[in-house]
Amino acid sequence: MSNSGIILLVEDNRILAEAVGSYLETRGLDVDYAVDGMEGYRLAQENRYDAIVLDGNMPRMDGLEVVRKLREESRMSTPIIMVTARDTLEDKIRGLELGVDDYLTKPFAAQELEARLRAVIRRNRKQLCGQALRVGDLTYDPASQRATRAGKELHLSRVATQLLQILMRESPRVVTRREIEREIWGDDLPDSDVLRSHLYNLRKGIDKDFSSPLLQTVQSAGYRLADLSHSQSQDTTDQPPLASAVG
């Protein structure tokens, strides 16, 4: 399983993007590409990334505007490294004020970008691991890997615990199947029924003995954990795969 990270590379220079992306992939990082600021913003909204590498000067939406929208409008905390030819102090201060985590000035060595990526990913994961997560009356402590609901301790499998942490961390955002599979299994994807089985078991573990379900299936979109007890009911029916039902 690849645990290095999933990177969004937003760069309008295709030759540079391909060279950098290819290098990062040989170093165990998964890379998604965007060729302009608008596409980068859309991908960052639709997927979860461990870090974003963002060119400061792009068509359709400037890099600083992408940062502003991600931080202020989307409330996204994903680490952002801005790559730019504009290296004035004023530009850097403006970026840091908006939420840029690190700067790299063109031209740069791919090895330095990799080192900076690993540093911001490591810091972010350490911060996330120290935070207790809560959705409604469901809590999870990453340090002890202990999950409880309404004070009752839940006993979950290793993969179900990973699923729980991913969904609680992203709550109430809908997480796609692709995001979940990439984070848990990397490039070694299981067959189509494996994730469904683990989600079914997670649902049993956290929802079976409680009146209000938290694990929601959003048709044609993905899954989310949210307290919808006061909202319009959602389609949350997940039947176990046939093999699990008869096995």
C-alpha cells in the first residue's frame, strides 16, 4: 500500500507539469493534474488531497485567488505549496496571509519540491492525528483508536476503523469511492465488493443499535458521516454483497 500521499499539481506549463509529476510518481506519490486555476479549484473541492502544489500565475483563476477561495469559502486546510516566479517579499507575505503553507521559487529542483511536500504532509498528518473527532454522538480518538457512540464503546475491524477516521475527518463532505480506495489501499485496489463489505460492517458497528443513522450513502456520489436527525431523510440502504449475505 502506498502511504506517501496524493498530490494535486496545478500548473499550466504541461512540459513542467509532466516532468514534475513523473518524478513525484517515481518517488511513491500519486499525482492528479490541473491545467488552470479553475480546474484546480474544482478538483480540490471534489477530492481529498494530502497536499496541493499550485502555480501562482495561471489562466482562468490566479493562484492567490485559488488559495483564498479554498481557505475562506471552502474552509479547506489541505497544505498548499505555491510555486512562483514572483519572489518579492510582498507577494510572499500576501500568500502566507491567505493560507499558503510554503513557497518555492522557479526554477526549482524536483528533489526540493519532494522534500517540502513530505514536510508539509508530515506536519499536517501529525496535527490531524492529535485531534479527537466528533460527529453527533459519535467520537473517535486517533491516538488511542477508540470509538464510542453515546458513551458506548464500539469494536471495529482495522479497515472499518480506517474508514471511520476518513469519513469523520471529512464530515459532512461526501467522500467518493475513489478517494476512500486510494487512501486505504493505494494502487493495490481490491475487487469491487471489498469496500462495500467494509462499509456494511462499519454501518453495523456504528448505527445498528442507535435510532438515528450517521453513515449516509449518497447515490452516484459517495459516502458521508453526518448527523441528519433533524434533516430530510437520505437513502442510506446498503445491502451486504451477496458473498457476505450467504457466507
